[in-house]
Amino acid sequence: MTLEDNARHVIDTTRYLSLGTVDPDGRARVSPVYYAPDGYDVVYWLSVPEAQHSQNIVRQPEVSMVIYDSTVPVGGDVRAVYLKATAGRVPDDELAACAAVACRARFPEQTEPFPVEWLYPPERLRLWRARVTEHSVHVRGSDPEYGTGIDSRRVVAL
């Protein structure tokens, strides 16, 4: 598999990502998020506006994310995709279309459509979106093609 194929596989088969935002005091905040991809350039998740990561995004929309297979044994072939993105709450006028995509990917076993009404006030839950500006992958130092002796990241185009 190519580095790009590995990245696509990780995004397609993993449902949690670690979302990195910046708290008001400048400290990094990392939050686990159950996400839904829309291709490889957009990811969605549901969260309440009061969550610290949501408030951080409103204040500073540039985020970092990592998606990785946490089931790999220690010393195994770690597959990770690092994302740089700009995030924000999905505007109300885009909510119906975006929710259909996000919730279908998030709840594939659900036969009934996700009630988009749950995402409008006065309900607490909101749909958030990150538009990816850069993808990079974890490369093992021992990789026969791309290895340099130490683990590294390599930017890929998806």
C-alpha cells in the first residue's frame, strides 16, 4: 500500500480522532471525538457549544487532529493520519444537508434518518465541521521505502 492508501484506510476504518484545540491560557487541549468523514477533506462531529473544545474553536478555529489505529500492539505497525484543519459549527442554513452526510456515516447501522431537529436550538447538541488543509502520515523509521531510521511524518495528498 502507498502512504496515501494507508491514510485513506485509517480514515475509512477508524471512528475516533483526537482533536487538538488551544485553551484561552494558551495550553493545548486534546479531546477524543467520535467523528464522521465526508471524503478525506471534511470531518464532522456532534458536540455541545459549552464543551471547552467547542468554545476554543469559536475563539480560534485552527485545529490539529490525529486519527490512528489504537489496536496495534506496542512495537507494531502504527498507522496514523495527522490533520491540520479549520473548524467551526455548521451554520443553520447548511445543517440539513450536512447532518444527512455526517449522521449517515456516524450511525451506519441506523435505519431511520437522524432527527436533524435535535441539532437546532433549544436542543443542546450541535454539528461541527473541520475542513482539512493538510494530511500527513506516520512513517516508521524502519519503513523499507520511506524510513530514515527514526519515525517521522510525511505530507500526503488525498
